[in-house]
Amino acid sequence: MPTRPLLILATRNAHKTEEIRHILGDQFEVLDVTSFPDLPEIEETGTTFLENARLKALGISRHIDGWVLADDSGLEVDALGGAPGVWSSSFGGEEGNHAKNNERLMREMTGITERSARFRCTLVLAKNGVEKDFFTGTVKGRIAESPSGNGGFGYDPLFIPEGHFQTMADLGAVIKSTLSHRAEAIRALVAAIETGNWVSF
């Protein structure tokens, strides 16, 4: 059996790694930086998803041999002027605390009837400190009146994708892997790999 190409994710977020593995299926062997404990922490100082994804992809790829894929993504709520945006993971005051992030979002949305929102994702692919390409994905939807569902992570219990009546957390991994912002960006990545000659895995 041929060896699957290796893709190293510039993340320590186990939920994100699991989701990307699920979307890619058996096409790649997917590891993240937890498999390489000597790799540095990359500070996300950008003001856009692309800037942060680029910082992570280039920063990690300078320290490891192989293809590195970095993701930066988040939730944009129209009634909040696009917040939390690039600060989605720390919106509640504590980095990576999904419960606090959701609690603050619920507080901010109290009494607001205009609840349109979107998830955005930007992926950057790099090798040896050089960016090869970037890919984006978006899924539109609205903020639920109250959290629902045990699937997914982050804001999934509060986000109802367009064309559905359940939250992303209620819909489950199989449906999410077909319609999420991350799935859309990964499909663009896979299409570029399969049809282009700019990269060899």
C-alpha cells in the first residue's frame, strides 16, 4: 500500500485536528504540532485570518521538514460589527475557553433580532518558510437564541447554518464536514493539489 502524504497542522487544538482529519479522510496522514514538542509557540499578532494563518504556517515550517498547513478561522456577527472575528477564541476573556466565549456572545446578542453571522476560514500552506498558497471558506448562517447540541466545538452550539434549522453542534460531524467553512477551504486545497503542478506531496 502506498504511503499517504504527510500534512502537518500548525495547531495544538485537538478539536481542529480531528475535524480536519475527518474532512480529508484517508487522503493524507495528518499530524499536528503536538507530535513535535520542540516546536515554538507562534504568537498570533495579525488583524486578519490570513495574517494569522500565514504567521503560523511560515513560523512552523521554518522549524520542520515537510508541508505545513495553518488554519485561522472565526465567527463574524453582523450586529456586533463583525466581532468576535480574529479574536473568536478569546472573546470570553480566556483563550480557548469555549463556554466563556459562548456566554459572552449570548450576553452581547440579548435583545437583538438581527442575528445574521458567518464562519470564515483561511488556510495557508507552506514549506521551508515559504508560502505556497492560501485557501478560504465561508458558511453563512445566524446566531441561535440559545445553545443546542453536543457535537462540534467553539461556537457550533450557537450557529445555525443557512438552509438548516439546527445548530452546527446538532447537525453532527458528517453534515458539518460537507458544509463548514473549514470544509470549503480544505476542498479548495485538495482541488489545487489534484489539478495543479505547483506542489508535490
